[in-house]
Amino acid sequence: MHDIEILGNKEKGLEFIKQTEQKKFIFSLVISYTETSEIPGITMAGEHPDLIKFTGPADAEFIHYGYCRSISVIPMTPDGKPTPALLTKTALEAASIPSVVINAGSKVSPKLPFIDMGLDCGKNIGKEPALSLDDVGKAVEYGRIIGRFLGASTDCVIIGESIPGGTTTALGVLEGFGITGFVSSSMPKNPVNLKIQTVKDGLKRLRSKDPFEIISQLGDPMIPTIAGILSTASEISRVILAGGTQMAAVLAFAKSMGFDGKNTAIGTTSYVTEDNSANLVNMILQILDIPILVAKLKLAESKISGLNSYAEGFVKEGAGAGGASIGCMLKTGIDAKGLLDLTEKEYSKIT
């Protein structure tokens, strides 16, 4: 698999690849929302501030339908760089990987069938607790139920996320757990100072090191949901946590509840692991000794500027794009060039 690089624990990474090649996969997208995303300048998700709340549902709809039902355009940055869901859709379709949407506190429900966690959206962590302790417990408990049936239905579960502003809440959770590292962003000039200030404001409220309290004060509904899914799915099948820094926050919380990293790998794009302002590999290794599988996508070779922009540092990852690409390569043997050709075809349908 020359277009999948292994960082972190190489031995475990090679074993993971061996166990999942040509096997069955299922993709789950957890969509959520945090009011932290409403802080001006903190996220680039969505073209206008009032469209940010549609990021999750629009990604879910795009992966399923190839267009969005909740809004009339596909989620793009203001100058036409498409959602990473474009990469996810291309990869899942190429490998015939089925997908399921889990609504964990999205402000807007997607117009397609989904599993509803019954959670409120997350609050702005700079001002108030993100979610109640009850909701943290519920997210974990319901996540564990979902993880059992996902794990039992396949050889490898890929879990992606779509939550605008989620890298800031991830930073909050990692800081709460004492894990240092800068967080990635959908913008080339990562608004690190703004994120750090927001997290500092949230940390002032933290009265204990109880893991559930850390999530309640500084997190978002996606983090405990995926931690719950991970804890049970990994007992029965392999799991790819498809994302960058946000999955580090998931791992930190899961570890605090006794998760030991078994059967699990991070799956992301090289645009995240090469992001100078975010040291993902070090962050993960501070938490658990698990492999990081990196999709070495060839978007820099694309003739389409919207796709080139990923390689230039815009967007980088999201909606499980890296993990879905890895799943596609593992299941079908396609290489990054083949995926690029398919992605360009998909892009031409939406522009």
C-alpha cells in the first residue's frame, strides 16, 4: 500500500493493514455542532456565518446524495474550495462502502435517515459549559450501544466527524487532560491565538480533573459519542478513527475510561500530518501507542484549483476524508492517482 504511510507504531500499523486488506468496511459520520464555531474568525467551515450550522447535515447529505438538500449549495469555503466530504463520497463509492449518519447534537437535522443521539448542541466553551454532565454520560452510553452493532456488522468501522469549530473544543479537551500540542485548522494561517484564548477562558471553570467534567466544560457532543462507539466497536472489529486532532481528543477521553487502543488506528490525510502548526503524531503518542495511517493523496497534481488548495493548506481534512480514502485503498487496492481521477470526476458534477 504505497500510498498509505504509517506513522507512530509501524509494527501495529502493518498488522492493521494486513488484517483489513480486502475486508468489509462500514463508514459512520458523526455530525454535531458547537456554538464555539460562532466566535468570529475561529472556523472557515461554511461560506457565511449563518450557514455554519448546516456544515454537518450538508456533509452527510452530500456523501449520500451527491448534493445537499438542507442548503442549495455544497459546503464550500468563500472562494470555492469544496468540503472534504467530496473526497469521502468518492472513496466510499469507489469501494462500495456503506455509510450511516449519527446525529450527536447537530443544530440542524440532515434530510436523510440517521441515528439520533437525542443530544443538545454544544455551547460556546469560552463562555459556559459545553454540555451537561448528564449529556456526557448519555453520549457515552448511547455511543456504546451503537458501537456494538457497528462492530458486529463488519471487519472494520471507519468513524468520521463533521462539526464546525471542533478543533477548538478538541484543543480544550486535550489541554484539560494535560496533553500539549497545537491543533489543526481549516485555514492555512491557523488562528491559534484565538483558539488558545477561548480555551483559557474555558479552563478557568474547570474545578476537577474528572474526565466527564473536562468534556462537560471544554468539549462538544461529538467527542463522548465517538469515544463510546470506539470503546465497544473495537472489542469486536478494527476501528479507524478518521480525522486529525479531534480524534486525539476522542482518544484521550476514551483512555480515561479504560480504553487501551486495541484494534484501533488513526486515519487521516498527509495534509494534517504535514501541518506545521499541528503536531498530531506527537499528540497521539502522548495518549496511546497506536498507529497513524496517512492517506498520501495526490491532490497537488490536480488540474482543479479547488482540489490543489488542500495541498496548499486549506481545509486539510474533515468528514472522515482521510479514513475513507484509506478504507477505499485497503478494500479495493486503488492507488492515490486512481482516487484523484475519480475525485476530479466528482468535482466536475458539482461545479
